[in-house]
Amino acid sequence: MRLATITNLAYGATLVLTTVSAATMLLAAHAQEGERAAVAQRYRLDKATSEVAKDCFALTERARLYVMSGDPTQATAYRSEAAALGNVEARLRGMVDLGASPAEIRALKTALDSADTLRDEQASAITARLAGRGGEAVRILFGPEYQRQLERVDNAVTQFQDRLDQRTADEVKEAEAFARTWRTVSEVVLALTGLLFLCVLYFVFKQRVLRPVVRLSDVVARLAAQDYAVEPPPLGQIDEIGDMAQAIRIFRENGLERQRLEEERAKDRLLRDQLARMTNRLQGCDTFDDLQHVIHCFVPDLLPGTAGALYLFEPSRKVMAELFRWGGALRSTAEFPPLSCWALRRGSAHRLAADERDVPCAHLHAGESGAALCLPLIVQREAVGLLYLEPCGELADFQAATDVFLPMLSENIGLAIGNLQLRVSLREMANADALTGLANRRYLDEVFELEVARALDNGLPLSCLMLDVDHFKSFNDRFGHDAGDRVLRTVGQVLRAAARDEGLAFRYGGEEFALLMPGYDQPRAERLAEAIRQRMANLDLSYDGVALGPITVSIGVAVTPDHCPPEKLIVTADTALLRAKQDGRDRCVVAQARGGLEAAA
């Protein structure tokens, strides 16, 4: 029940009880007023009846005095007083007007009739006295009959007064009982009113208002401090306090929802910042190693609960080759043709759900099931790679992670790969020799410092081989420049094969070439130089059907730190090449140790 209803009911009950109490008090006062009226009426009637007896005896005394004395003044006074009394009916009407009851009137009438009889006898006695019969008048007024009549008047008056006293006592008693009853009722009603007030005060204000408000005030204070972990008290009452508790509960739920949304927005901002930071770092990548490092740094945080791999498309072999992976073992193979992946076929993401039936990609290991996601990396409508993801924890975490920023992530990685491939292509075009396909001297100048720094950091030697085609100018003069270009291309092929993945081959200028071999000490470098010289000597080249004859090369070998400081490595190898030419060409010459001529040069 609502507080307003309880208050209204309590107010109505208090009003009713107050009205009843006032009514009972008025009734009690009225009863007391009736008591006072009965006493006053008794006094008036008693006074009137007393005057009847008094008048009767007064007339008797007047008449007797006249009879005894014969004084005419006494007769005159008698007549005057007798005339003032009036007849019986008039005096009875006065008694009725004073409130006498019929029984009392009958008793009083008897007294008045007896008084009238006495008056008649008094008149007879006075008449007899006037006629000179004084003895007869004395007998009349002093005889026993006259005395009995006086007693009857006195008895009738006494009886009337007794009746009056009894009635008055009964009325007073009844009025007192009535007043006492209504006073008791009034006191009970007042007690009920006070009890109702105390009950309302205790129940409504303490139980229904004060205690819940105190409990709710603590909740409101904690909610004001944004402590939404507080639980509102379970108030099931249907009133204003219950409405307030419900409002506080709704406010808390809204606060929790707002807090959850703020956390999601904060997480979203963090992911966006990480994605923007990763995009910024991807734009600064110069090599695929840099790309791998950046992706490996950011993607596990952007996609928590996931393992994955990044594949790059190799046009030469027409396969998707794994660049790197993270998060442990994967169900996808390291290499596969593009048609093995449905995402690459359709040009859009291909998701495999654990609880849904779908066609798995062919590059996934057979017999293994589970959730997976393939994201094609499309640049200029061509697939440059693939981002493969699968859960490494809870499936719900993987589902939530893969639904956030995936389009932007795949797009940014694809653009980074496309930009890096374009940059590599442009760099290769700028740093490659168009004739031999080897790196040019410009690229040598760029790479040399990096290789020297890497060798110093790793504490490994760095070898340099300087190679020159013997008598190349006369060869051009004899066979033409096209044949000379054929020879240079062949030298480039030999050097590229000799360097393989361990070193770098360069066209230094004209018919002069260079090899940088990280980790090669002097014996290995010397063996490599001799192998190159022998292979060149064993070549049987022809051009346009004309045999070009034997082709020999001179090679100078230098190793840092054995022969020279790092910055003098190329110069030292070139000096050794010069000595090989001076010694007759078609030979390999190793530079002298530090302090020798080459080092000095």
C-alpha cells in the first residue's frame, strides 16, 4: 500500500476518531447539563412547595390572630394574603411549568385541596367572629379536625417533596451514569487516536520511511561516487519508497550499462589507436622483415585469443607462402596455391564456425575441424596475400576478436604489403643493373654499411671479392658490344649462383664486379674465388654462331678484420685485384695482412 494511501487512511481514521471523541465529550457535557437542570428544577419545585406549606400556616396564623384578638387589621391582612395566593388550578399550572411530574402534581393537588379546605374553614371562622360567635370561630381554627387538615397539608407537601427528591436523585444518577459512560467512550476514543498516531508514526515513518531511506541513502551516496557495484536493498513494498528504490535500481542499471559502453568505447579507442599506430609503422617498413616485426608486435593485441599466419603471394611460383605465424601451431599449411583458399577464390572473407556446416579450405589439414577465418589481402583488385586466423583460447573470445576492425586491419596490412612490394620493385629498378640483373654500385654503397654493422655486432668476418674480366676491351673490339654484353650477363649469372642466399653480388662498373660474403673467413673466401675463376674458365660461350673463346677473370680477395679495417674492405680487395692483374691475370690474389701494401693503399 502506498504511503499516500496509508497517510490518507490514517488521516481519515484520526478525523473520525476525533469527531467521535468530540461528540462523546459533548454528550457527556450535555449529561452534566441535564444533571444541573434536574437539581435546579428540584430547587425551584422544592421552593414552590415550601411556599405552599408556609402560606398555609401563615394564613392559619392570621386567621387565628384575628379570631383571638378581633383586630380588623388582621382580617384585612388575611384577605390580602389569601387573594394573592390564587386558586388551585393556577398554582398547579405553575408547578407544571416548573417541570413537576403527573404523580407529583397529584400529590401536590392533594396538598392544595387540603389548603383550600383550610381556607374555607378559615373563612367560616372569620365570618363567625364577625357575627360575634367567637367561641365557634375558636373551635373551628383550634379544633382537632382543623389540626388534622394542617397535618394532611404538611404530609402532602412532604410526600411531594419526597417524590421530587426521588425523581431528582434518579435523574441526577442517570445523568451521572450517562456522563460517565460518554466520558469513558471519549477517553477510549482519545486513546485510540493516540495509539493510531503512534502506530502511524512508527510504522509509516520508521518502518516504511526512515529505515528504507537510510538504506537507500547509502546506496545513493555510492552511486553518486559512480560505485555501481553496490546492490540496492530488495524493497518489495508498493509505495513511494518502493518507487524510489525502483528508480535507484534503474539508475544503477543505466550506470552499469553506461560504464560498460564507456569501457567498450575506451577499448574501441585503444584498438583504433593501436590500429592507427600499426598503420603508421607499416608505412615506414622498408623490408618484409620490418613488416613481420610490426605485424607480430601489434596483431596479437588487436586480435586477442587468436593464432594466425600471414601469407604472401609469390608470382614466380604462383603460391601463397607463409611469411610468419604467431600463437602456436596452426591447421593451415605453410604453402598452397591460391585456389586452395575459398577466401582468395571469392575475394572476400571466408569464415568457418565450429557449430555451422561449411566448406573448409583445402590448405587446412584434413581431419581437423574447428573455427577459422581467412581474410584475403586485396590491392588493386589483385590478391597480394592472406591473413589466416584461428582460435587459440575460448571460442567466444575468438568470435568477439575477429568481429572487430577486421576489414580495416586486412585493408591496412594489404596496403602495406602492396606499398612494400612497390617500394621493393622501385628499389630493385633503381639499384639493379639492367644488363646483368645484379645490384649496382649505388646499392653496394647502401648495403655495405649495413653489412659492416651487422658483422661487427655479431663478431663475424666479412669478405669482399673484386672480380674483373680479363682483356674485355679487346674482346669487345673483336666480337662487338653485343657479344660483350653476353659475357657480362654470363658473369652475372655465375656470381648470382655463387652468392646464393649467403652473400650479395654487384656490378661495380664496366667489366668489374663485387661480392660481399658475410661470415666468410679467408679460407672460405679464397675457395669461393677459385671456384668462380674455374667456372668462368670452363665456360664455352658462343654468340651468333661464333665461339667466343675462353673467358678468364682476375679476382682480389680481402677479409675484415683480418686484412683491413671495415671501411677499407672494398679498397683493399680492389688493390688485391690490381695485383692479380699485374701478376698476369686469370688468378686469385688474397690481400696482405694489416700493415701491408694493400692496407696502406
